[in-house]
Amino acid sequence: MNEHSFVRSIHNALSPDVYKWKIHDTYTGGVPDAMYAGPAGVLFVEYKYVKSLPKKDTTVIHHSLSALQCAWLDRMKWSTNVALILGCEDTALILEDDFSANICKSKYIEQSIKRSEIADWIYTTVFSGRGHEKTKRITRAREQSP
């Protein structure tokens, strides 16, 4: 499997209710791979795929996220949902913050989910809104304001 077939497998598993756009922008560097939309908002996702995990648990997984891609995700995360989805074989790790962080094999194994669950996560994000704790706190604070 490669990155293209990894993304295609997720798109094939998505609900038809989710609007999906595979972005191909040859003029602007750093633009994410895909955009998803639903009643709760928009989600931009940059996909990275590695063919295999390192042998040692402490070894950092090397992926090809460029500085421009990282900057784009960091810039947009304050106004919309963004994520870096790092896939390997039949699993994936969803990062919604700290995109330039080093990810070692043990962290990947501990926090990754099955590839089939990515489509459910995308659906939930664009149909139910952000699941971020920060957003929930802001919402509660606004509701309690006089």
C-alpha cells in the first residue's frame, strides 16, 4: 500500500453524507491533501503514509511532512479543524496539534487506531463538531456568561 491507496481506502469508507475533496494544488505549497465538510464544519487533513514501523520502540518514525505543510496546519488550526493522519499498514495516528513533534514507534502503537475507524472520526468531526476539550471549555464559558 502507498499513500494514494491509503487515502482512497478511507474515502471509500466515508459516508456519502460527508463532502470530500481530494485537493491537488500545484501553485500553493503546503495545502493539505483533503477537505471534508458537513453541518458542523470543515476539516482539512494532510495524510502521510509509511510502509513499515521501525524495529525499535524508541525509534522516531520518519514521514515527509514539509515545513510548509506544518506551517499551513498550524496557521489554520485556530479557525477550523485540521489534522495530520499518519498511516502505516492497517493503522493510523491522528494528530490535531503539534504537527512537528517526533513520533516514536511506541507512541504510534499506543495511540493509533484501525484504518477503518478514520472514516468514522472524519464523519464525527464534520457532523458533530470539534471534540477538543479547549473548544468545550470555551463553549461552556460563553454559556455561563451573563
